[in-house]
Amino acid sequence: MKEIDTASYLTIADNTSYAETIARSRFIGHCCFTPNEESLGQFITNIRNLHPGATHNCYAYRLKTTGQIQEYTNDHGEPGGSAGRPILGSISRLGLLNTTVVVTRYFGGKKLGIRGLIEAYGQIATKVLQKAGIIEKTPQITASLTHSYSDIALINHHLQQIGATIVEQHYTEQVTTIIALPTKAQKEFEKLWPSLNITTFKIIKP
């Protein structure tokens, strides 16, 4: 059985951008909540497509997977360690996970030097993350369960007790309830199945 990650973590509240001119170069910071490799890859591609004429699109991310944290940086043509690392440093200092930051630079004709680049990329990354805000996120699964009409009140009560959110309910011969369930409460909920007369339980999105 695949290990379930139940620990809460900090991440950005909103996907946003922030722009500033430093020593004639235009820097644009972009940040996005990226819970997996597919989403972060798509985000980076989207930013590069949005700014095809930029001199650099440097980035870093911290990705939370079961039992470990993945970190990665890319300087995209800037001197090694002058862009990706300070971007990652901004993410790390705030303790953020599942967060990707891309900093776009349009060169303005004035060289900044290694120290200047480190300061500029770190500054833009920090400001875009501050603009995005921080929230605590709890891993959840989306699940579907079917049950009789007579058990609606009882099941809704227990769902509320364990912190589950009812996303929607459909009424046919039986009731189909779609829920967002904290992964830390999944085992507790499974123990209730016999007493709740749940006909089927299916995880839609882990």
C-alpha cells in the first residue's frame, strides 16, 4: 500500500506576479502553487511562452513528496548560482513547499555583477512571495460514497466531526456524496463504514 502523506505544510495563498526595474533591467517574478512535477513543469513552460523575448527565465522550486522534499534551481544562462539559488533561498526562508518561482529578466544594458544578480533575483522572489501570501494546507483526498437517504443526517454529522467537507451530493435511488477528506482522517473514517451503512466508497483523487 502506498504511504499516505498527512502532514500539513505552508505554501502560497495565491498565484501572482510582481515586476520591478533594477539597474535598467526589468525583473518580473511569478509564483505558483505546484503540488506535483507535472504542474510545476507546465507553469515554467507557460512563463517561458509568455516571455519568449526575455533574456532569462530563471527558476527554483520546493516540492513536497511522501517522506522527502525535492529542491531544484535553474539559472537559465545567468552565471552559475547567481539566480536559481537566491530564488530558492527566498522560498526556503519562508518555509514554503509545493511552490515554484520563475523570475524573468529583460536585460537593460547594465551589468549587475554576481553580487548584484544574487541580490536582484533574491529580492524579486521574496517580493512576489510576500505579495502571494502564505497559507497552511492539509493534504486531502477527494472521494465518492453512496448511501441511503435515511443515513444522510448521520453521515453528514460524522463527516463534519472528522473535518471532511461535502463538495456535492447527487440524489437518485441512493445518495452519492462527494467529499474532500483530510488524509489524516481517512483511516478513522474507514472504521466508521460498518456503522454508517455506506454502500460504496471510492477515492476519486488521491
